[in-house]
Amino acid sequence: MFSKTPTGRASKGSVSILSSNQRLQLRFRYRGKRYYISTGLADTPNNRKLAELKASEIEKDILYERFDATLEKYQPHSALSTITPITPIKKPQPKLDELWDKYSEFKKPQISPSTYAKDFTKHRNHIAKLPTRSLDEASAIRDYLLSNLTPDAAKRCLIQIKACCNWALSEGLIDNNPFAAMKIQVPKGAMEEQDISPFSKQERDLIISTFECDRHYSYYTHYVRFLFFTGCRPSEAIGLKWKHITSNVIQFRESVVVSEDGLVSKEGLKTQKKRDFPINSQLQEILDEIRPEDVNPESLIFISPEGKFIDHHNFSNRVAHRTTTGII
């Protein structure tokens, strides 16, 4: 077992005893193939004597040509590894921001442009601010969300992180999802919607008349009137084309949403594919006043002064706020 050749190498058929990660291994060659057998024994003087006995047994079996190539005879409690060491090498764990980028690209074709541009970007920004993005510190990530976001926002972000890691697990990018069992409880009442306080008829008429008289923003009067008299979402009104107007109904079929490339039109509405709204005398008056003589069915009904989509976010924060401040 300990015989050496003149070169200093172990002689043919001899078994060497090695220490790997404080555990004893047996190493030898047989018919050109290298074998490693883990004994599972800690590297102690007594255990080395046991390993020497096992090594001697293997050497004798090789010498008398009764060697068990399956190694079952020599390793009742361990596994064989040929060429590759018995101790597995743990692959590096990807960071949460890396997984989120891959997950976002996977989800992008499946969700609306506005969801991707707003929600996914928002969660990406939260992840970028984390003190750690290591999956080994999942609890620290959850605690940071709770400390720096509202309970509802923290819950939403954790749900998306959990979904991201579930996807990564199914793709074989990670071995387990450390967020799987985590939950964030939102205090009762924190998610309840605020009471809706609609404008009265007098307030509505005052807002419309204020737009009509404003020398800067009177251009938007018909748009404001249309929103009041239909109650539709701004994204639906902005996406309307003349082809959607029939003799008796308005066909809501498209909506304008925010995307990575700015405002874009998409098929369908926020909560349904389509909706028809009856045209009453008030709506008919609005449509008659703004309908061009040579109307193009594909033309938008409401556009910005520059001939583009109306950016309702800017309209609400700038135009509507400046125009109606102090009148209601």
C-alpha cells in the first residue's frame, strides 16, 4: 500500500489515502481509470487505521484479480466518483436583480406594455435599492421592503419577487425559492379603497365652462366634456377612432397605455376586451362639433395640439390642475 516506484510515485495497484474537507478518501487506478472512494470517516489517527485496512483489501483484490469494479464491496456508505472528485462543487447562485431581468424579458410578451413599463420598472427600482440581492439573505430583503415601503407596496413587491424565483426554479436557474413561504400581512383597512367623491352637476358644469374660457387650454374642452358624459377611462377616450362611432353607440375597442417607447395603442380595454356605450343627445352634440368634414375612419378623435396622443398623466398634473385650482 505504501510502496513507491523509483520516481516517487505510488506503485501500480497501490491505494493512496487522502484527506479532503477533513474526510478520508481512497484513491487508486485500475486498468487506466482513476477512482475515488469516500470513506465518510473524519481524518483521525484511528480512522486512518480503518482506511488502511480498506486500502489493503482493495490492493489484495487487484493483485489476485478479484477486484470488484462496481466498488459495491468497498463503499457500503459512499458513492464512487471517477475522474471528478467526490465532493460536489456548488455552482454560483445568481443575484436577485439578474433573475428579475431574465424574468422581465420572459414576461414582456405576455403582459400589457403599461404593466411592463410601470409595474415591472417599479419593482426593478425597488430591487436596485436593496442592501443585498443575495438569495441567501432573503429575510433581510423582506425586512428591507417592510421598513422602506408601505405595507401594501411591500406585499406587492414580495409577491412579484416570489413569482420571479418560482420561474427561475422551473427554469433550473436556482435550486430553491427562499421566498416561497414568506408573507407580508397588510393591516386591516390599509388596502380599502378611498371613498369616491364624484363631482356634482354644478361642479361638472363649472369645470367645463372654465376650460371653455381658458385662453391656454380651451382646446381640451371637448375632451373634458366627453370624459364627464361617458365616464370612460382617459386611456379609452384617447384611443378612440372615428371608425368606433356608429349611429347609436360608441364602440370602445382600444386604449392608449404607457410603454417603454412612450404612449402606444393596444387592443382591448383595462378590464375587458370591448364595451359599447349609447350615444345620447349630449354626446352627439360633442361628436358633431369635432367631426371633420372629410373624416378618416382611422383618425383619432381626441389628439394633443401637436397631433399626437394626449398624455393624460401630464394633462391631469399640469393642465387640469392649473385650470381648476381654486374653483371647486
